[in-house]
Amino acid sequence: MAKRSIDLEQIRQFSNIGLLAKTLVEGFIVGLHRSPFHGFSVEFAEHRPYNTGESTRHIDWKVYAKTDRLYTKRYDEETNLRAYLVLDVSASMYYPLPHFDKLTFSVMAAASLAYLLHKQRDAFALCTFDQQPVYSSELKSTATHLSQQLEQLQGLLQSERPPLSKGTAAAAVLHELADKAGKRALFVVFSDMLEQTEQVDDVFSALQHLRHNRHEVLLFHVLDHRTEAYLDFPDQEQEFIDLESGTRLRLNPKEVRRQYRQQVQRYLRALKLRCGQYGIDFIEADVRMPFEQVLKSYLLKRNKMA
């Protein structure tokens, strides 16, 4: 009997994210020659004398300058990763349509990563925030923990949009995680980064805090590119509502589209530049693309670079 393929669209419709995560990960993991996060967690162990003929890649030249002797750095690779899945669940993440919004995209991608991490026996924690910290789990790798976090993610898909607010708690949450994470960890952040200018600076200060503490950071920048980046709406007067503040504005998109696109592109370039400066992996995620395609493409790319 032929194996029946599972319709990802149907799974999305019924919000069965546990089955979706298992289906996706089991489907593409065969294409990975090693874990996409293999070799991530390495710690300096000790110096040892350099032996003639060895690669000079790990010679500690600062020690050589002080002692006039060649020593190499030895590193210990940790077999278990510690990961934090951090989700923005603020009002703007509920755009544009129920079940096809930025939040659903992020939830399903996070569920798939949670399943992948569990399959690799890596510990992970789930953290969510809007205008304040909402939920934070412990770091665990057990099957029970995975089930609990998938249930938590499942609940987000049935949640109502939070009250209007003037911003999010992204910076505060990331600073707190940076302080308590301890050993080097991987942080995967899902957010649309639709903040006021000064709040964006605060968020990047927090991301820089994570990097300063030697954590690795992946930022999935989740947007509906067609409307949020290109203002692709009918050329007729209509009302736009800011989902964060509730501000309303009536205008014809045609009159401001060119200027709007220029400003958005400048903003996106600035985001990418700052991520590059801080050593943050920046992943563009368009909610109109299948989330499994975005996630798979990134993990395959990362796997090849390992």
C-alpha cells in the first residue's frame, strides 16, 4: 500500500501543529548530512604546545608574544545544545488574516524547531511576550516537555489579539534571558520588528547583550511583504488601523506608495546591516510563503555551511 502524503494545508487549517512539526521535520531531515546546529556549542578548554606540522589556525599569538613559545587552543565540543525559542505575540503579529498571519507562521516554525531540537536530544525553552513577558518555560529536552510546549503553541493559535499597546517588551525579555541563560545558548527570535525607532534601538541593545554573552542569535523577521513592505492595496481611499496603538488613518495608497516603499526599504536595509554588525543571522520570512519552505531552506543552507 502506497504511503499517503499528509496535506500540510489541511494540518494548518485544523491547527494540528504537533503532527505538522513531526511531518515536516521527518520529511526534510533526511536531506541533512548532520544536525544544522552541529558544532555550535564549543568552549575553550586549554592550551597545549604546538607540534611542528600542525595547522597554525588555532595558535594563540598573544601567548606567543608574551612567552616566545607556540601554543594552540584546544576546544571541547558540547554534544547538547541549549536553545531558546522567543516569540513576539503582540497585536501586530495577528496581521493580516486569521490562520495566515505572522503569529501562525511563527508558531508553526517554532513548533518544528522544537520537534527538531527534541529529536536531537537538545534542551529548549519557549518564551513569549507582547507589551510584557507572557510565558516562559524551563530548559528541558524530555518528551513531556515537548508535548507541553506544543500545547502552549497550539493555544496561541486560538488566542485573541491582545489589547492595544504602545510597544512590546522585546528588549526587557531579551535582556532578562541574556542575564539568566548562563552557558552559551542559541536564541531563535520571531518578530516583525515593527517598533518605534527608539524601541528598535532598545531591542538591538538587548540583542547585542546576548551576543556579548557569547550566545548565538537567529532573527526571523516575519512580515506580510506584499502589504507591509510594498503597500500593495487597491488604489482607492481606505482606512488603515495601527494594530499596536489603534491609530486610524484614511488615505489612498497610490498617493504615498512610492515614499512608503523607499522608507521601508531603508528600514529593512538598516535592520540587515545592524544584524550583520552584531553577528546575528537575519532570516527574511514572508508569511505568504509556506513556512515549511522558509524554514527548510534556511536549515539546509546552514547545514551546508557547517
